[in-house]
Amino acid sequence: MDKASSTSDPYTSVDTVNHPPHYTVGGIETLEVISAKLTKEQYLGYLLGNVMKYVMRHNYKDKPVEDLRKARFYLERAITLSEDN
């Protein structure tokens, strides 16, 4: 068992880009709920809006590379969704 799974603190060793612990409160990831409630076109717009948000503000935050990784996270999902036609 790794250190992250042996502790009760979900913030000890977390992936703040792909799976932030505060996005899974309640047992389901927020993106899954959003995807289920929106049409494909709406969800694509949501994903691309997040890409823009993280790219546009990355230079104004303490962790600019992390925000660029978040932008990539959403862009990769937008590409996958667009390829699934």
C-alpha cells in the first residue's frame, strides 16, 4: 500500500490536475455529473471554456504550469469528445 492510500488525509498526495479530491465529494466526480446533464455540444463548450480560463489566467497565479496542465486536461477531453462523432 502506498503512503497516499494509507492516510486518512485526502490532500496528502493528490493529483490536483486530473483528480482533485474536492471534485469527488459525494462519491462521483463533478465532470461526470456535468457531462450527464449537458448535451454533447454544451459539454464541449464547457470543456473549451475551461481551456480558455486556465490558459488566460496561468501567468497570474502561483502555479502557472499547473494551470496549463489543467488546460491540457480539458483540451484532451474536448478532442476526445470531438473525435467520437
